[in-house]
Amino acid sequence: MKKLFFILMISYGGCVIAQTLQEPVNLNTYYQSDIPNNVYVKDIYNLYAPYVGEWESVFEGKTILFKIQKLTHLEQSFPDGSHYYQDMLIIKYRVTDIASGVVLASTLEHLNPNTVSLSSVGVGIDINDLIFQYYDVERCNFSASISLIRNGNNSNQLFYKFESNENFIDPDCPFYNQGVVNLPVPKTDVVFTRVN
């Protein structure tokens, strides 16, 4: 009888655990509607690893340093009460004027991942292409899409591609009459080289 009770308790415990845990889903699951509640969008195949580190580019007289970090199991919650967890990359950056050595912009000191303006949102059509969202509260909530594409011939290079639609600048934004939002990151294609 004790043996039967023990087997029943183990079976019941297994059923409870099976109902609360869900299999992780892959990184290429993009939209909240595609992600079940309480699921973990996980870097199952370790696609983020080659991007982690420090990368540098020179553009228009400035040195741009990207520090890419991987964060795991971050909770994403929504007003309707749904939530999920995800692995993501964040990019902290520093832009330095080459001639004077003056730091023009930097997010390297930001500790809270929610205050970082560059974060990964998924994998592109090609697994060597990661898509990031640039969202800048200090620049009237300006947003853009940035792709970082690994160079198949040189693992120490990333191709950076910037895409935005500046036609959607709010009329109350100080940049509205300028026609262009001044950003600390390049608004054109550049190449980043691994420095660490």
C-alpha cells in the first residue's frame, strides 16, 4: 500500500510540474501574439554568443564603441497582464570625437537594462542577422530598426544597417522643424570590428 501511495504522489507531482512549465521557444518568435503567456523565449542555439563583446567603428570623425551584453530570462510584461521571459542582447555605446577626444554620448554607465536604447528583438531571415530596436526617450521616443550582420568571411566584423522612418516625428518634438533627428548612432551602413 505504501508503494502504491508513493507512486501516486510522484505521478501527481509530475502532472503539476508539467502543467506549470512550458518548453522554451526559439528567438525568432517576434510578436506578443505569437508568444504564449509565461513562456521563455530562449537563445536555445546560442546564436547570441558571437555578438557579445566590444565592437568599434569610425564614422564621420567619431569613434563609436558598442558593448554588447547578453541578458537571460528577462521578464516582459504587458498591460493586459500577460508576460513572458526572454534572452536578449543589449548594446551600450560610447561616441567619441576623434579630434578632441571628447565623449559626445555614452550609455556605458547605464545599469538598468530598461534604460538602454538598443536591444535585440529577434533573428533575421538569415541566422547571421540580428535585429535590434533603437528607442530613444531623450529624442522624442524616436525608434529605428538596426541589423547587425556577421561577416561570413571575418568573424571579427559586423555589418551595421540602419533603417527608420523619420516621417513619424511628433509635431511637439523639438526636432520636428529640423526634419532630422540628431542621433548618437550612425544612420547609414558602417562596419564594426571586434576590439574585445
